[in-house]
Amino acid sequence: MRRRLRPQPGRRVSDPDLAGRAGPTSSESASGKKLYTITELGRAYLDENRAQVDGILARLDMFARVQAKNALPERVHQAMHTLKHALLLNKSNWSEAEAERVSAVLEQAANAIVDGH
């Protein structure tokens, strides 16, 4: 008869049966930290459940975008919206020179934001 383990949260389980089992991850200690690596079994599981994994990652990405947008002051959010519309209004008249000019303006603005002036 095989016994099932039901550990309490925060409780360490010491069971010789678990030591030899290959799971979806492996771990090793380095510099006092535990490093986890996905195993072939874990990769196979992810591949078999790719649609579900992709759905979860998409929801996490959407959540991160909402959080980032909510962190912006309203004036900055509106300015970004205005910039997007300005770029979309010129969608058919993009010469190489105009694309270069607009790219330079946007890069200059981005650098000024990052540099704080």
C-alpha cells in the first residue's frame, strides 16, 4: 500500500521515498540560496499543457499592463494617448526621412524621461 503525504504548510517533510523521485523541477543550493531548474518531466508537462500555460501567461501580462497603466499620473497617460493618435494619423505618409525624424524625436524624449530632464 502506498501512503500519501499531506504536509502542513511550512512543515518540512523528510521521506526517503521522495528523495529518489524525479519531479518537474530539481534544486541545488548555491551561496545559501536554493536554485530551481525545470526537468525534462517538467518541460513535457508544460508542452502537454501549452494552451493553459499560454492563457495564464497572457492573463499575467494583461495584469502587469493594467498595473503599469494605473501607476501613471493621468496627465502622462493622456499625453501617451495623444502621441499614439498623432503617430496613427500619419500612417500613409511615412517616407524614410520622416520615419527617421520621428524616431529621433521619440528616442530623444525617452532619453530625457529616463535621465530626468
